[in-house]
Amino acid sequence: MTQGAAEPKKVLVCVHHRLTDAKPSCGARGGRRIAELLTAEVARRGLPIPVELFICFGQCERGPNVRLAPGGVFFHGVTAERIEEIVVAISAFLEQPAEGR
């Protein structure tokens, strides 16, 4: 990336799945399903932002977790019922000017 270029905006969905069920993880709590639902809704609305799978924000106890990057809102405890809320936030995020690096 060149100096001063803005990092592309994206939606990151944690899908980390711990090898043991002794501790919670986004993957075990439905992170992949959240990613599928967000991908479908973003596509349906024609929003120009990729939804990417991410491995661990370090907040598994609060998951599934979704982050608008770079520097956007962090959503914790995401369920299918919150997809609309997140898509509204994505729309607002896309309207914000990109931050240069």
C-alpha cells in the first residue's frame, strides 16, 4: 500500500473455533452463519464492501464478533436478528470518508 492510501473498507466476521468447548468461541456460536447472512444481505442491497472471515479478535467471550474495518464499529454477541442493525451501520460506514495511512 502506498503512503497516504486509504485501507479498503471491509466487514470482518470472526469464525474462530476453539479445539475445545471448555471456552466459548465465535465459530462455535455461529460465526460462519453470521458471515453467510451478512454476505447475502450486503449483496442483496448492492453494498460495495466485502465480508471477510477473520480468525480471532481476542474477544471470544463476547462473540460472535463483527468489525467494520478499518476503525469502524465493533459488534459483539451478534445473532441473525441483528443483521439489519449491522447492515444499517455498514451503509453509514460506507458514507464516511476513508482514512489515509
